[in-house]
Amino acid sequence: MSLNDTHPKIEAILIEGYRRMSAAEKMARVRAMSVAVQVLGLADVRRAHPDADERELALRLASRRLDAETMRRAFGWDPELEGF
């Protein structure tokens, strides 16, 4: 793994820190990053669609992660027509 914008000494410290973490600590980090990605995604959807209600916001956010066919079948939402 190479973090191209990170100095090699800092990268080595990060890798060593990850190696010392327990599986639970690593999973907590992954979960926190996943939540952060969702929060940022929702903020972007809100910015692009300020008048959308909560359902529309949730559908637009979901359409960023699910394929169009699943969105149509599961939610009756066609991201190709409605947008993301």
C-alpha cells in the first residue's frame, strides 16, 4: 500500500499503528470512514437538491451506491430519469 501524498516515514508509522490494532479497532475505523462517506454524500445531495424531502434525499443517496435496476425494482426510483 502506498499513500502517494504521504511521506514514507509517516506512512511507516501509520502501517505500524494499523498492525498493532485489534480486529475490533480496525472495524471501528472502517465503520467510521463509511459513516463519514455517507455524511459527505448526503451533504452533497442536499446541496444539489435543497428542496428535496427526506425520502428523495435517501433515494438519491442510495442511487449512488446501488445499480439502476435495483433502484427501480426495490424503490420505484429510476436514477437515469431522476438523476442522482
